Amino acid sequence: MTNIMRMFMISLSSALLIAGAASALAAGSEAAFKAAFATAEAANKEAGALRNQWTVTAAALADAKKAADAGDFDQAIASSKEAEALAKASIFQAQSEKELWKELEIR
């Protein structure tokens, strides 16, 4: 079980690092925000279809929308990328746990 958790944590950390790097390079335009937000929402909907949406993803999406409403598109894009990474991590978790539960040892 520790190997599974280690693999999950590495995957989550990698996704968050990639999202952070991508958001640092993003141009702070409204169009870029809308694209990033749509991608994050799509990933969150996929997580919902797997019945594994994380509350932190919804919070990041709300932060993105709030920043965009305030005209801070750099922060809005960064929050959207964070939400996308979190949604993808929740998708990964749902898919891996779909089969890994069979390997659990009943004591």
C-alpha cells in the first residue's frame, strides 16, 4: 500500500509543478484565462463522472473566476491551471483505485 500512496503523491506533485510552471509562462489575457478555465472545468466534469471530485478543485475554480472578475488574468490563469492539475489528480486517483482495491489484504 505504501508504494501506491508514494506513486499517487509523486503524480500529484508532478501535476502541480507542471501547472505552476505553465501558469508562470501564461500570458495574462482574458482569452488565455477562458481557455485555461474551460480546460479545468472539463477535467473537473470528468472527475465528477468518476464520482471523485475534490473540494479543493472547486475552490481553485472559484478563485480563478473571482480573479478574472477583478481583471487579474495572471492569477485567474494560475488558479485555473491549479484546478486542472487537481482535477487530473482526482481522475488518476479514481482510475487507480478502481483496480487497486483488489490488492488490499484483509486482516
